[in-house]
Amino acid sequence: MGPCVEVGAVGWDHPAWVTDYYPADLPEDWRLAYYGNEFRCVLVPAEAVDRAGVETVSRWCREVPEAFRFYFELEDAFTERDERRLVLDAVARRLGGFVLEGSPERTPCVQRALNARFPDAAVVRRGAPAGPHRLWMPGVSGPTGPVGMVRWDEPPQPAELRAQIECFVAATGRTGGVLFIRGGPETLEMARTVVELLGWA
């Protein structure tokens, strides 16, 4: 069996997407449901996580299909606040994993706490040693975990996009995983098409 790659966005509520992706008459609070019908995962940026409460993430879970998964970008102090633990518990059934940001001294402790609390969730971090807890990004060498992130301010050429997807898959040990894209909807659609053409969807 070959690798499997899921493509998702970093956030779903971008001002530029209002004209480039979402229908003009779509209410703002329907955007996640619309996105969730097209894609099966999203990375919730740290600033959105900090604003969200239990009621908000519970609503997010109700708005997407059962198979949809949320990944959370977390600061290293995030899990120390009781309210935030409740937020994570509220989304536990739809939780795909975490991307940790923060100091090299603190993030390993947070990583261990999250692994213990959510054993089925992927936990990766920037700058981790090569191995299953390392976030893949362009230029990262050596083995990584099953989560990657790449940024394109402008849509890349298909060959460039394919090369980055192949690098991600190689770094995961040819198993694949979830590749989050900071970019416009055109880039997301192109990435999904490339993954399908490679037979990795």
C-alpha cells in the first residue's frame, strides 16, 4: 500500500478567500461548513485557538462531517490554563493532532502531556530532533512526523508543488500524512489535484 496524503489549510477564515473561494452570498458563520465539505482537515492557528472557548469549538465540531479532523497550533504555555484543557477535551473526538510552537525548553514537556492526554493525536513541533515528533517544512532534512506545513504567497508551478509533496512523503518514511498549506484556495486545489494524480489521495 502506498502513501496517503491529506491536504488542508491553515485556517479557513481568510479575508482574501471571501472573493476567491467562498460564494459571495455565503454567511460568514457558514464558512467552516463549506470548507469542511471540500477538505477533511484544518490547522487552527494559535491566535484562533486563543480566542476560542468550549462553546465555539463544540459548534465547530457540529458544523463539519464526522470524518473531519482539527489540528491545533499551540503555544508552549497553552495547556497550563484550565479553560484551554476544557477546549481540547471538547474537540477530542475530532482531534487530529497538534503543531507546537515555543521555546525548546518547554515544548517537549507540553508534547509529553499532550501525548498522554490524547494518545491517538499526532504531536509535532518545529525544531524537534529528526524523528516522529518533528514538523516537516521545506528545507528540513531527515525523518519527520506525519504532519507538514508549507507556505506559498503566490500559487507555485505544478512541478514545484509536486516536488514539495514528494519531499514530505519521503521524510515521513513513505507513509504520508497531513500537509497544511498557508496559501490561497487555488494552491490548495492544485495540491489536492497533484496528490490525486500521484495516487496518494
